[in-house]
Amino acid sequence: MADVDFQRLRFDYARHADQDAPAPAQHPVVVVGAGPVGLALAIDLAQRKVPVVLLDNDNTLSTGSRAICFAKRTLEIFDRLGCGEPMAAKGVSWNVGKVFFGDAQIYAFDLLAESGHERPAFINLQQYYVEGYLAQRAAQLPLIDLRWSNKVVAIAQRDADALLSIETPDGRYELVASHVVACDGSRSTLRELVGQKPQGRIFRDRFLIADVKMSAVDQPAERWFWFDPRFHPNQSVLLHMQPDNVWRIDFQLGWDADPEVEKRPENIIPRVKDLLAHSVMKDAQFELEWASVYTFACQRMACFRHGRVLFAGDAAHGVSPFGARGANSGVQDADNLAWKLALVLQGRAPDALLATYCSEREFAADENIRHSTRATDFITPKSDISRVFRDAVLDLAREHAFARTLVNSGRLSVPAILHDSPLNTPDSAPFEGRIVPGSAAVDAPVTLPDGSEGWLLRALGDGFTAIVFDDDTPLAAAAIDGVPLDVLSVRSCGQAQDGVHLIDREGVVAERYDLLPGSVVLLRPDQHVCARWRRPSVEAVRHALERALALH
Amino acid sequence: MSLITSPHLDAPDDFYEALIDAHRDLSIAQSHALNARLILLLANHIGAQPVLAQALAAARSTVQSTSAADITST
């Protein structure tokens, strides 16, 4: 299939029957913003049989590449949403990174990604592709009512719902929603309309992004990061490969740079040429595809919920771009919220479950902000002594491996472990390994009932899953009315057959989850571990399910 | 393990002399650079974060009490 030119796509405004209704139409959920977060949330809700109105204030996908690093966990969520495959196929994987200080390379690293996962640690892929594939998936789901060129301009919060005023090319109309989810980005209109401001640190620095399309360059996908290079002294530069032979270059400019001047192609092109002269792509021909000058802040809203409005993605929290924690954490917000909102709307869980969206994702946002602030402080030291230590680390890194662990040009985005979630049931027996209650499930190779090779995460459904290892404990009776529970029987060997769903053919499931015969792991619908046992009773599993639904 | 603040150096006078010698003929900026490298090397050798945190707190507290005294005396 030929690639769609997602950047040129325009989505026609269409007048909706709601606009002619005598009284405002009522909807269970209105999602505001059809970016990666809003689209992911709408797809997730629709897969859970919740009809969703998705509003977007314009008629295009992302302009420019913007977010370009999508982490393994995010790809696994996209797999669950039915659109991970085209993204993984289109994206660029890389393992080798090179770090330069001044003129010289100080070291190179290989990520040596752990095997036994379907998806790589992350891929580089322009945001417009991600949005494009999400939009294609959304178009397959009749429960998604996507309205382009619909801009929310006012909101009235009421006891049990909210009244939204929406501006369109042919006038205003109103909608009533039980819940509104604001996924409308860092300059969120909804956040302003509810009178909230994010709190945190604004960094006095500017960065130039230049996406350049190289012609006839056959270069392995590597990430190159320069601290204080001669071609751009006292600043940092990042070079990263994207699909279609497009390379992302990030130049730190400093606070005094004039964004309007720096954005002009005649000023960008010499910078790029200078950089290329110092790379293996010397004398390469290129075209400037997109450029942007940005500043950033590490901040979040104090609370991700205000009345009937829940906030997700950049609307709720902002990070520096180092470590790829913006879009990735936003998609993980959607992953956390969708099942909770669906169960609350379906009357299967109390409103208290939505409060755990806030507590869990506020915790995750704090972790992301901490990591990205640390990277930012390393890349752009804020004091003379901070600079002295930064340069000392880089100098030592040439010879001493320990110092390389201190070099921080952005730590790989991994999902937050929700250690203190009230939805977790604490362990009643010892378990080894990295996975704990609150961890996102980790993938592993398995053999499917038809004998083919597959992956653990692909075998999980949209509801709760109890993984039962090497045992026949009948746990289906633990299920709660109206809340799906899949019992997934995993065996260490033998044949997948009736009653046995997966074979742990390489022993990786047992190793990663520390499973013994009779062990059970309970996963939430967003694939987070919420309880585990060595040999539980049906009552214990039911109790853990109730806890994970915030029923007690 | 906690930070050792009782005498622990094999040869205190030798160490002190070597420390001062290491800075001989350096500018203030170069001395800062040397100190930073030395701190990082020693920190890695110690490894344990609680011990390092205690060392940072112990160092910071003497600097703070000194500067507080300076302020009250003026």
C-alpha cells in the first residue's frame, strides 16, 4: 500500500444533526482534541462500546514531525487499539547512539534491546504518521463521531454534566456531556475555560528543530548527540533519523536567540551544512522540510480533574522533549483513563475509580517531569558549578565507563510503576523480579493454541485478565457482573489445547513474572498488574477485582 | 552502611599533602575542574546512595552554618 501523505490531508467539516436539535444533544463522553491522545482515547472507548464525540478545532493532522519517538509501551497500547502494526512497520528502530563533546566522539553505546518482546524499545516516527494511522483506525469504529473544525469556546459545569458551546464554520451549537476529556494540547482551551494554570518550571532556553530530507544518503539509523561542538559552541545538538530519509536536527539556541530570525531558511541552512560537515553525511544534499523554534516548561496541573472535565496529555502536563515523554505519557494517560471511564459510564464502577486516574497519572507525570528536568539540567547547566560538573562527567566519560551512566541527554521513556495505587492488592507471598503490583505487563514469546508463535500481550483482551500458570484453578467464578474477566491458562510445556491457551515455550513468561505452578497474575484492562498470588482462592481474586474497581 | 566520619584514612598527612599537590599551579577554574572530577571518581567508588546523601548533607550543613554565622556577625 502506498503511503498516504498525511500532512496534506484535509478533513471536511460536515454539519451534524446535533446542530439543528431543538435542545442540546446529550452524550456520555466528549473528547476535545484529535491529536494522538484524543484519538487513542476515542478508539479505546469505542472498543469498550462507549459512544464518543471527538471534536477537533481544525481540519488537519499534526503540522510538522513534532513528537518523533514512540516507546515500546506506547506501541503495545497501539497494538491493543488495533493500529500498532503500520506504525512499527513504518518507524525507524535504532540501537547505536554516539556522544560527542567538543570535536571528538567520547563514546558510543548500543542499547542491546532485551529480546523476547514483540516491539522494539522505541521507534522514530513522525507524529503525522501516528495521528494518520490512529485516524484510519478511528474511521473503522462507528461509535466514534469525529467532528472536524469544531472548536469549544465555552463550558458550563453542572452537577451531573457539562454544557459545551462549540463554534463551527456555520455557527455555534451546544452539547451536553456527562464527561468531557480535554486532550487539547499544551495551550489547552479547556484548561483556560476552567480557570486552571499548570505549575512548574519554565526553562529560559530556546531550541530550533529542523527536519531535513537527505538525498542519496545511506546511513545507519544512529542517534548523535553533541555537547558544546565547535560548529555550535556552548550549546547542544541532536541528530536523529526518521522514516522517508528525513533527519531531525535539534539545535539549542539559548534564551537570547530571536525565534523569528532563527526560523528563516537562510539562517537554518548554514547551520545544517556546518553540522553535516562534522558528520559522516558530509556534502550530502538536503532540503529543509519543517522548522520550528520552541521553548518548554516542566509543569503540570495540580489536579487532572475539574468537575466533569478530565485532562490528559500535554493539556495536563508538560515536559522537556529530552527523553520522549510528551506524546508517550499522553497515550499512557488515555490507556489509563479509557477503561475506568467506560466502567463508570456503564454503572459498573463508582466515580472513585476516576479519582484514581488522577492519582495514578499525576504520579506518572511527576516521574516524567523529574526525569526530563534532570536531562534538561544536564544538557543546559543552570549555574557555573553545574557546568563544571557536567563537563567533568563528559571528560571522564572518554575513559571511564562509570561516568557514561551520568551522561544524560534524555533517559528512555518507560512506563511509570504505579507502586502506591489504591487499586493494587499488596503481595501476600514473596515474588522475585522486576514486575511488581502497579507495573505495566511485560511481553514474552508464547505458542498459541494453533501451534503458531505469538506474544503474551497480544493474547490479552480488553477486560481484566487472570494469568494462571501450570494449574487448573477455575477462576471464572471470581468475575463480577458486567466486568469482563478472561482466565488465561499458561503452561510451561506441552500442547496448547482445550483449556490451555498459551505455552511458555522459552520459559520467559515464568521468568519475567516469577511464576510457579499455581501462580496467578491479575491484569487490569490497561495491562497493569494489580494483584498476584502463589495459589489464590476464588474469593481472593474477586476481592482484588473489587479493589481494582475502587469498590472498597 | 552509613558515612564513616571517625578517623579512617591510612595516612592522613600523606593524603592531605597529595590533595594540595594535585592542585599545584592550577588556576581556580582548573582546580574546580579537578575537584569535580575527584568527587565523581570517589562517589563512584563509594557507590551507595545513602552514604553519598549523608556526605552531601554533612558537607552542606557546615557550609550553611558558616555562612549563617557570617551573616549574624555583620
